[in-house]
Amino acid sequence: MKIKDIALLASFVAIVFVQEQALMLLPNIQFTTLLIVLYTKLLSFKKAVAVIIVYVFLDSLLWLGMGIVYVPTLLLGWLLIPVLLHTVFKRLETSLELAIFGLVFGFVYGWIQIPAAVLITNVPFIPYLVADIPFEAIMAISNFLTILWLYEPLHKRIKMIQSS
Amino acid sequence: MKKTLIKITLTVFVVAILVLVIQYFSQTGKAESDGTIIFVLIDESGEEIIRQSVDYTRLKEDGDPNTLFDILNSEFNVVCAGAMYQKDETCSHSFTNGHVILSVETVETDFFNSYIEIYHNGVYSNKGISLIEFKDKDVIELRYKQVG
């Protein structure tokens, strides 16, 4: 891997990490899904996975108090994006298709976190599932809107920078 | 132009759905009439340290409906979670789904390692303290719970 590639991946990790911390006060409103979808489309599978692993590692270091049990589910949740977009949903290209993917992913990501949350907090499964619905909806719609409006301009701009 | 119009339409549609979902899940719990609530507080050792009947009116002085949180907060020493889950003794911050209680009297939690469970008439509550609908003679049990 060239130094330029390493610098690019490091910048991508920094952007996803910083935006998440900056938006932490807003429940589940973030650009993380948009950015990971973008990275998945711009980078190879291996590089996208590397960005996600480093991002989850940094996030876990910061929120270690929340419990290490969350690390596998966080990884599983975010890695699902490159896995799906490089396999079964490989043909999704337009911002609308990817926005619908992001919408569904918002709920799937929420469900993936439930086992760890139930294990850690000892909250019964059904109450947790019900209480989480509005937060999943916020994430799903936040994903939908950010991908719908920002995916194409960001993709074009980064492609331009990469080619120059 | 057509593409932008589709995007705007979809945006308005999904935002409207989100507003409806949030409204549905964050309706504050109200009482049908004036009455009495029995509050039970259980500490970390499982010991019942408070069992107290509290009279309430359906409406507050300002005309807004009384919630369980309002009644609890007016009768006991309550500390809530702030926006970053820090202690907020003023309880001025309310989340999408109402207040999160960190402490009641001597039972203290920090949200991350421990929290307060709510049982409504002996049943684990699916809703937070601000959202529970209640009636006369209901029993609200607040139990200290260790995480993990």
C-alpha cells in the first residue's frame, strides 16, 4: 500500500470518527452510514474493511465504559455495509438505491446491537426492542436523507481529488 | 430538475413519517383523574427503603397534565441525566422519550454501570417514567439495577 493510500484511509477514519463525536448530542443523527457507503464504493473491499476496523477500535477506546461486549456487534453492524455492497447489493449505484439501502440498514443495525445491549443492561428483550424503534427510525431516515442528498456530490468530488 | 423534485418529495415524505413515529412513541403519560400513587424504592441490596403513597392531581398548576416524573420529582429528591448522561439536579433536560432518572433519594446510579428499573403494578415497564400512563392506586416500583 502506498503512503498516499495510507494517508487517504487515515483521513477517512478521522472524518467518520470526528463527525460522529460532533453529532453525539443528536440521537442517532449521523453521517457514518453515508461515509461508510461512500468509502465502500470508492475503495476496495479490504480498504473499506480496514477503515471500519480502525474506526470501531477508536470508538470502542473512547466508549470502553459502555462495555467491550459492544465491539463485535459494532464491527458486525458496520462491516455489513461493505459485505453487502460488494456481494448481493453490488449493483446498487444511484443515490436513491443506496438511500433505500441506508434506510433498511438503519433498522438492521439497531437489531444487531440488541443482543449485546440486552446482555449488558439485563433489560428484557421486548421492552428494549419497542423502546429502540424511534431511535432506529431516526437512524434509518437520517441515513436515507444524507445518502440521498450527499452521496453523489461527495462521490464526484472525491473521485476528482483521487484522479488529480 | 425532475430528479430534484423526486428527492424533495421523498424527503418531505420520510420526515413526515419520522415526526409521526416520534410523536407516537413520545406521548407523555397522563392520568385520567386525580388520585394516589404508591411509590416503592428498592436499593442495591434489594431492600425496600421507601414505600409511600403520594396524592396527585390530574393537572399541574400551569394546566399541563401531571406525569409520573412530575409527581416523583415533586415528592422526592431526584437527579436526572443531562444530555451527555451527566448528573443534572435541575432535571432541565428531557430526551426524546422523556426524563432519565439517575438517582432517587439515596439510590444513586450512573446510567452506564447501573440504572433504575421501573415496574408498573409489578410488571416491567416498556416505557420511561415520563411516558407511563397511570391511574389511581397504581404502584410504581423503582429498583436499582447493576449492569452486566
